[in-house]
Amino acid sequence: MVILLLAAWLRLGWPGVNSFAFDEAHLSLIALEMARGGELARVGMPSSVGVPNLPAAAWVFSLPYLISPDPLLATRFTGLLSLLAVIGTWALARQVWGGGAGLAAALFLAASPYAVLYSRSIWAQNLLPVIGLLWGWTAFLAAARGNRLALGVHVYLAGFAFQVHFAGAALILPTIYFFARFRWWRAIVPVLMGGGLALLALLPFVMEVACCRPDILDQYRAALGGDIRYDLAGFVQLALLALGLDWGFLLLGDRQPPDSPLLAGIVVVLLAAGLIQLLGTILRAQRRPDSAVLAEIILVWLVASPLFFARHSSPVLLHYHLAGLPALALLAGAALGYAGTQRVRPVGWDAVLFLAVIIAALVWTNQLARSFDLAGRIETPNGLGTPLRFTREAASNLPDNAPVIFFTHGDDPNVDGEAAVFAALWWGRDYRIVPGGSLLILPNRAAYLMATLDAIQAWEEIDAAGLARDTQTFDRREGAKPFMLTFYDGSTAPAGFTLLDEPVQLSDGVQLEGWKARRVGPRLRISTLWRVMDTPAPGTYQQFHHLRTADTLAAEQPAAVSDVPLAAHRWQAGDRLVVMGDFFVDEAGPLWVDVGHYTLPDLRRIPHADGETAMIRLGPFTNG
């Protein structure tokens, strides 16, 4: 019970002190669309090698999202699966090698830094340890007990694991070995059924690629067509997993705690004892046949991933070996198992080995607890991004359910991290995410205006226009600027603009109503005020700003150019738009600026509504 409480504390404690950036948010959006939008996920999130994963991870994570759209629940779901892996590892070691082995294996996995860190976020690879345990356990039941149901499940998991994360493909080759080694062809029906179900799970992805996404095949060819390399770096990465080394950067970046050579040495002794025990068990298989079967499975399980990735054309990352974490814990448990390697064990040897497990668990627990506490309070270079706790509080603690417009550095959840984060957090809410580096949208109805920080251009315009009233802030960690929030009544006109005598309407549905020029720090900013009369045709729209001096007023080339994106797909009829173009110029003036819109990629300028010139000249003004 103490071990279970320790595992639960490390996985479920410090709620929200975990990553929720692009990967987690994008996977969540796919799972939310499946759980709450009724759309079967056919393609998964992008992988680290630039190709999309298969969708099975989204299927799994759709389960907690059926209960609630809150990503904190989905995060804890990952922790609960990891907790089940600890329990399952204990049960398997205890069943074959006795209570001491079970406790040692469970304690090792409960406190192993990588097992803990990869149980606290919504990543596809975080499902690999529990899948690996189920795969290993069913292999044991099928080989040692002849359980036909377990055999079918094992084959299914071997074919399903890579659909959760590509690294799961490393489990296929050991299954083929087991098929030959344990003569599973004599029970071909469950083998075929398990393999058939795995192929059935693959069908939605195959159909999506065949009918709608042929580009995915090109992506796979590009990823797999690089220079082939051969190395055994996977064994080094497996050793890092086993010894709990070099994990601190995942939380603290440059402030990660130093590794302890003494602790690493203790774990080496423990795992070496377990390895000797397993090898001895295999050599004396007749004495303990069940134990020998499990020993062989564990050894094959451990080498599967490093050998599978010995040949690769893309980088091999440490988390590719996560499916082997339970095998490492079982290796630690085997050190205390009476596996028949010797008739007389040295007096006190089991106590020494169990003490080694306790020491490792205590040191790891202390390091993890201190790191979680620090990561939850202080922003560290190259460490954990803004934890879920802070973005979740900012997204959920708005005073009421009014619409919200959020200004950040990008608006595409398929590309931009913070856009994906808040798209997931605001699932079901009326919101718009806008690239606030060049555009401020003021809707024609009451709404909250929120910015990722006060230095983003959209918030600078909110403040300068006198709209930042009763401002609220949502804190992030020490060293990071807070989120900004203000309420907009939907009608107040932004102050400080020079209004045109006659608005100028463009044929993309907007009309220019005013402008201003001012200094913002080292920049000269041209802000233009537009009204959306009608939403434009789909496309990519830009606004050009051509700065002109007296010398270049009639020249073909302007003195300076600032072109900015308009995110026209975020406009709604009745919106006011403030579009910003910044220049780094020292020219005092007089100055003029030519503004207008054009489309990409054809560079076609948008004409006036009456079909005349596509340019509007503003000025003169001074740079002061």
C-alpha cells in the first residue's frame, strides 16, 4: 500500500505541473473531436520525425474526454494508467518470484524518474509502458500457461502498439520470435484473430490515406528515405532509463539537478544481480519452467527496442524505449526472486538488494519532488514550458461565459503551440484566436479581450486606445509575464485615430476609417482602423505598408516596407480591425505611408470597391 501511495503521489500530485504545449494540445484536439464532436480520428498528431502518427493514441485519450473536456482529467488518466502498470508489474513479479520480488519491482517502477515524468502528460508515448506491460504479461500467460485468449491479446497488442506511437513497432519482432520459440503456430486461431483485429484497427488510417491524404505517403517516403545509419545508441538510452540519469532537463532545463554516480552504481549492482538471476534461471529451466519463460521474455523485451532502432534514417529519441520500462522494473525484482540460480543464497543478500531499491526510490522521490515544486514556481531556461496549471487557470477563470478573443503569436492550432493550447482549453466556448503581432479585432458585441502578454502589439494597441479598463492579469511562474485580460463593451471606439472624411472601402469587404502614427519604443508604428462590412472570400490576405519620405514620394521603391498578415478567416461582419505595421527608421519627416491589401500567393492587390486603385496614401506625419 505504501508503494502504491508513493506511485500515486508522484503521478497525480502537483496537479497541473506538467507540460501542455503543442503536442499535448494537438492530440487533445483530435481526441476531443472524436469524443465530443463524433468524428472518428483517422490520422494522429505529428511525430518527431515529421510524419503524422496513426490515430490510436487519440482513441485512447478520447475516453477521459468523454467524461470532461478538461485536459487535467486526461492528464490524470495518463497517471492512472501508469499506476495500473505499477500494480501489474508487482502482480507479475510476485506471481512468479514471490513477494519480495514483487515489492522490489513495484517500488522501482513507482519511483523511476522516467516512469514518473512520462506519466504526467498527454503524450502518445506515455501509453507505451502500460501497453508494454500488457504485451509482456500476455506473452507469459500464452507461453507458460497456454492461455489462448492471452495469445490473441498479445498478438493484437504487438500489431496495435505502433498505431499508438511508432516506437511500439519494436514489439513486433519479439512477438515473431515468441511465435517460433514457443510454437504458437499450434494455436493459430487466436494468432489470426489477434492479428486480424490489429489490421482492422489500422483500416481507418489506410482508408484516409488512400482516399484523401496521399501526401502522407510522400511524407513517409521522405522520412524513411534519408541516409541509413547503424549504431547501438539505443542501449545507451535504455541504460539512461534504467539508471534514472539525465532526466532533469525535462522539468528544469539548465537548472536540472546533477546525477549521482553513487546512486547510479547502486542501481547498476541491483540490475546486474537481476540479470545474473535471469540468466541462471534460463540455464536451469527444468527447475522452474515458469520462471525461465518469464526470464526469457524479459531479456528479449529489453533488447527489442535498442536492436529495432539500431538501423535508422532519423534520430532515435530516448522515449522510443518506454515500452521497456516495466521490463527494467521486473529485472530489478528478479534480483530478489528465488529463481533457482543457486541452492544457498548469501545471508542477508536479499536485504542488501531490497535496501538498494529503497535507497534508489528515496533519492529519486526527493529529486522529483523538489523538481516538481521548482518547475511549478519558477520559469527555467530550456525547461518545462508554461505548465497546464497556469494556462488552465487563465482559460477557465474568466468572470462569465461571454465570447473571448485571444491575441497570441499565431492562430493555427495545427502549427502554433499556444493556439492549440487554448483551442483545447476553450473547447465548446465562443472564442477566436488571433495573431496579435499585427492585428487587433474589436467585435461589435461584448467580449473579453485577452493577450498572451502585455508586450504583444495587440495589447499595446488596446492600452493606447484607452480600452484597457479594469484590467485583470493571470499569473504564470516567477520570471514570466502574465496573461492580460480586459472587457470590451462591443461599441466603444478606439481613441487616438485620425478619422477619414470619407471611409475608403476595398473589395475584400473592409473599409478604412482612420489611422495614426506613433512611436512605440524604438519603432515607428502605423495603425490603421478598419470596419468589416462583409467577410471576404476564402484566401490568405496581407496588408502592405510602404513608408515614403519626401525624396521617395514619387519613386517606384519606398523608403521602407512592412507587410503583415491579416488573418481574414478570423473576421466577422461588424468587427473593427486595427492593423499594425512597424518600422525601425530614424527619419524625422515629413513621412507618408501607402497602405492596401493583397492576396497570397498570387500577390494580387485588392482594389477599391469601385474598382479603382488598390492603394491608399496617408500623411504627412512626423516620426516623433
